[in-house]
Amino acid sequence: MLTNIELFSMQPIDVNPVVYQKGLSIKGQIKEGGNNIPCRVRLFNKLTGRIVRDITTDQHGNYEFDHLLHSIFFVVAHHPSSKFNAVIQDNVVPK
């Protein structure tokens, strides 16, 4: 679960929380300084490094990757104005 990750001593971005659901999906919410923010979120296959999905959250920072195969992934959340580098959640397994 990504929470309160500092990006190069800049403002923290929270990814709160990564929640797993039945049906092999991964969902979560992106926050910066306690406020929900919309942004780009990408899902990669950990073993191949290939991008699986590239989505934009809703206005409240919510995202969901559904209909996933059982595998290991990593999730990358990009700051909406590119002021900071991305936040990464590694070794994510959908449930």
C-alpha cells in the first residue's frame, strides 16, 4: 500500500489505499497532501515490464484496473502537472 511517499523532498503524494477485490482487480485512490487528485495511472506486468493499462483517475483520484490475469504487477501514478516524479507500488497481485 502506498501512503505518504516523499518525492525528492517535495510535497508528499499519497496513494491511499490499494484495495484488492474479487474478480482479479486492483483499485485505489491518489492523494497529494491529503487531497484527492486526478492523475495518470499505469499498470505494468512485473515479469515482462510491459504496460498492461494506462488510465486517468476520476476527478476524486479513484482508479480501477479490472479483468486482470493472475500475475504480479506494479502501479505507477504520475503527478498531474509533472512537478514531481511518479510514485510506484511494486509487487501488486490482483485478487
